[in-house]
Amino acid sequence: MEIKKSEWKDWARKNMKGLAGCILPSFTPDLSELDEAGIRWDVQQHIKHGFFSVLAESLCCGMTTEERKRFVEIACDEAGDRISVMVNIFYNSLEESIEMLRHAEKAGCYTAMLAYPINFYPRSEEDVYQATKMMCDSANLGIVLYPSHKYNFARFHPSAFNPRLLSRMADIENAVAMKVGILSPAGYTAECFRLVGHKVLVNCPEEGMWSITVPKYGQQWAGPSNYVMCQTPDNPRLVEHFNLLVNGDIDRAMDIFWALAPIQSARAAALNATLAGGLYHFTLWKYWQWLVGCNGGLLRQPIMPLYEHHKEGIKAALKAVGITPREPEEEFYVGRVNYSKGARLKVQSGQAV
Amino acid sequence: MEFTKSEAKQWARTHFKGLENVVLPSFTPDLSELDEEGIRHDVRYNIEQGFFSVLCAIESCGMTFEEQKHFLEIAADEARGKILVSVPLLCDTIEQSIEMLHHAERVGCAHALLGYAATFHPESEEAIYRVTRKICDSTNLATVIYPSHTFDFGKFHPSKFNPSLLSRMADIENVVAMKIGIIDSPGFTAECFRLMGDKILVNHPDDSNWPITIPQYGQQWAGATNYDVYQSPDNPRLIECFNLFVNGEFDRAMALHWELTPARNLLREQTTSKIAGGGLRHTNLFKYDQWLVGGNGGIVRPPAAKLYEHEKASARAALRSIGITPREPDDEFYVGRVNYARGMRLKPET
């Protein structure tokens, strides 16, 4: 990679503008292997939607480390110079995290979002800082810090991730940005912008907050998240909403915001139930992404199951904002690309072929 | 009245500073009558804590219209010259709302929180505006507009209360302020401040939003809600936190904000409970919270949500987490502090 560590902060300021989406892996209908064409389709879709970056989310279902690496490689290869690829570093151990950071660099990712390993139980904030520093130092990538309630760091600070610790992390050479992962209370967001906003690019991913954070705190990017659910390639409304806010056209931005209200309510109703427990309903994400043009296809176990009432609620919300949900359902279960090649669900066993 | 209608907005700018708390009704132990001394205790308790105003929650449980008026009269009498008193207009009919306003003016209230009558089902936003106008025109009191999801106006605008409609209401002469009642929508909050923050005093009552709304939007007052649960008369921490934000002392304000966070996380479950989602408040629990930190307490008359042991335990844990020792014994709560001091006890046989 041509960017020097000392140049990452500048690079970010110039290149991290707009919204970052999120792609999930696609598999062959029998779930035995990655579906390369399906993954490439999703990268292409995100380019068409106008995202500046896409997170290759490899932690959403059961995959081997080699498969996760391959997924990131395929995404980077398809992305080329058209969209920057980010990885999510949320692995079992520090060693595995560093291995993935190095792989991401080699594969052509630009940025990595830094979570803390499952087996990491620090005794102090200093431990958290040292682990962060070690991960940042291990690869030549732009690092997105990610304070979240998921790590159970509230034992060190009532906010769940001490903003002053973040501020120290923000001084690390290749720490370029931050995703606010503690969405409530809003006080946390305010502190991140106040204490860290002049060092790294703070982003609040929740679109409801942008009407505050963009005009008042100068937020220039948001994500990664499942923003694709709110739009279509020919009418990328959420990307447009964000850009209008950035350009100070608040009236037009808010017109779009209110027009999207039905879909925001449906997303909250469908997705928030599992969030407090620290999990995301990725099967639902995959289905929703398929409804608006992405590849779809089932994810491998362990996953949360997808129910008809989920599906009906989402489709109703899409129709309410003028988006025609994709059909037929069977296409989702094998993936759009596979379906176009003639793959169908095996009726007799209920399994896809 | 201290001000004429045309002076109302200016009057509010001078007087609406800090926090407005809530006073809930107290009853005799058999719930047959209002407990005047208990109500007076709670007003004094609000004065001691340093609130600039107290909202007299006439709608919080089963009372006759005459009792609601009397409750307000007692509170206003105790408050006179020491703290402002406001009344929420959550009545059965518009006529009742107007009658309550006249009464409020007579007994010495300064302002009213504008709700919409239970029987009001408007066919258009114009109808909402006209009724608001009619209510405001009927009184010399200052009025606080109150966009809330409980009015079911989502049929007119996806935000549940069209910010442009609010902006029009803000031009009415004696509309002086707003309490944001759609508290979980930052987009709505931003729009309220943007579209009418220069006309009236917009307030977000949820203290978790103050780190944004005070420095970024100049919020100068908040309420009404039960802020007293975070503090005691000798240590009014939430008022101090609010004032520090207003004075631009962000570091000290945030230190207090985080100090109160463990309690906020626990108490949030009370305000975001299924009862709240249905548009109701858990009056008995609010009453219990207040009693734990020095209020009169006493259960309220039905219809009101029931109070359970696990809710009480959670409230006590919340207070301990921020260094407040919850009041005892629990028996005192059930009859009210003032009555308990007079020797009244729960009747064991009943």
C-alpha cells in the first residue's frame, strides 16, 4: 500500500466522505462454499448506491478463518478503486485479530474497524489502550476506533467506554476515525465530538442523529451500517439525505428524512430487539438487502431464524416509501446470482441445491 | 398576572431558567380525600431543591374535576412568591381545558402545558391549530406547547407532530415555550430547535440529551418531569449539572452527568416501560421515587398502574448507585410521610 502511516489521517479527511455500507457473505445454495459471484454482485450494488466504502462483514455467521480471509479478498478484488473496503476486527483472540489486520492490508483494504477480541478481559484501561496500540501498529491500515457497550468496559467508566481513553487512542498515528457504538444516551456522542472530533473523524452511525451531528459537529461520514435497506440504486435517498445535510440544505434533507420515516420505524422494530444483547439479526439484513437489489441467499449457522412476520413487516415498510420489494421469495433462498443460473430450492427436502 | 399577553414571551425568557419538576397529588390514607398537608410538603420540598417551577400533575390518577382544581389551588397557595406553578391541560373536553385555565389564572398559576383533550379527534392540522389558538386566546397565562406521540397526530405527519405546525403555533402571542414530548427522535428535536428556537424556549426534558441541546441549541430550561429522583435538597446535582452546561463548564457538567449515569440507566427502565409506551405514566412509581428522596409519598387513587416490589427494589438500587440513601420504612410511603408523622399506619387487617 502506498499510503504511509503518517499520511493516514490526511487520507481519511479527504476520502472518508458520505456513507459506508455493509456487505454480508454469500454462499452456494448448499452453504458448503462461498459464492464468489454473489459477493461480487453485492459489491457492485453498493457502488451503484453511492457508498464511498463498504464493510466486508465476515463475523455475521459461521465461517472458517480461511473463508473469512477469502471473502475479504473477493470483496477487495471486485472493489478495485471504485469503493474502499473495510474489515471488522472482532475475532476470538488478539493474535487472530492481528492476523486478519495483516491479511486485510495484503488483500487491499483501506480501513479496519477495531473491536476487542472475545477472550480479552482487561484489568485496566491501560490494558485496553495497549491492546489497541498493538493492533494499530500491526498493519498499515486506517483504523476506525469503535467504542461499544459490547465489550463490557462499563466497569472502568459509567459511559461504557471512557471518552478520555478514546481521546488517547485517537493520537495513535493511523487511528483515523471513530464509529460511535454507544448510541444512547446522546451525551456520549457529544463527548466524542468534543474530546476526539479534532483528532479523528467521529461518526454517529444512527441516521436519526445526523440532523444534529452533521450541522452542529461537522460529521462528514457515517457507517458502516445497513443503510442500503432504505434505498435503491436509482434513488439512493439516504446517501442523498446525508449529502444534503453536509451541504447545509437542511429543508430538503429533512423532507427526505420524514419521507423515510416508515422504514426507520420498521427497521427499529425489526432490528432493535436483539441489539441490546449485542447481536445483530444478520439473516434479516440479508433478506432486506435482497429486497432492494442485493444478492440475498441464506447465511450459515449459527444464525437467527427468519420468520414470515419479519418479512411481511419489511415489505410493507418498503412499499410505504415507494420501493417495490423484489420477487419471488425463492430467489432469496438460493441467492439472486445462483437463481439466474437456474438454481432452485430442493422441494422434496426443503434444502436448496 | 405579572405580565400582559404581549409581554409573555419576554417574561418567559427571564423566568424560565433551570428545571421544572412535578408535584403529584397526595391523598388521605383511605384515598377518600386530597391530603392538603402532603401536597404542601411536596411543594416546599420542590422549593428547597431549587426548581424554578413545579407542574401540578392533575391528570396523573383518578380525581374529579373539582378535586383537580382544588389540588392546583393548594399547590399554588403554598408556592406563592417562591416557585412558579404550571398546570397540564390533559382534560376530557376542550371546554374543561378552558375552564381549568381560568381557574389556574385565578389561583395564581403562571403558565400551562398545552395538551389536547381526550375527546379531541381533529380532521386536519388546521383543526389542531384552531383549537390551540382558541385555548391560548382564552387565557392570559403563558402557554407551553407540547408535541407528544400521545395525541395520535402521526396521521398528519410522520414525525407525529408536524414541526411546521408547531412553528405556526409558536407565533401565538402567549405561547412562550415548548416541551418536546417525542423524546426518542433526535431528528424531531433538531427540527424543533431549528424552526422555532428563535421564537420560543424549546426544551428537551430528557437529561441525557442536555450535553447536546444546551451547548448546541441554547436550551435554557427543562421540564417538567421528576428530576428530583437524582438529588436531595442538600445536593441538587441535576440542577447543578444543568446550570454547569448553561454556563459552558462542560468538563464539570459531564463529570456530574457520568456520576448520575448508573441511576439514569436503572431509572430509564421506568420511563421507557411498556406503560410509558402506551402513553401513560407510572404515577405510583414516580410517587415512590419521590418519597425515597424526601417527597411526601402515599399511593394514588386508581386508575393508576400498580407498584411492585421489583420496581421498588430497582428504584432503591438506582439511588444507592449514586450515593443517595433511600428513605425508610416502606410503610411510611403507603400512607404518606406527613400522615405517618401524625401516627397514621397501614391497617394490617385490610
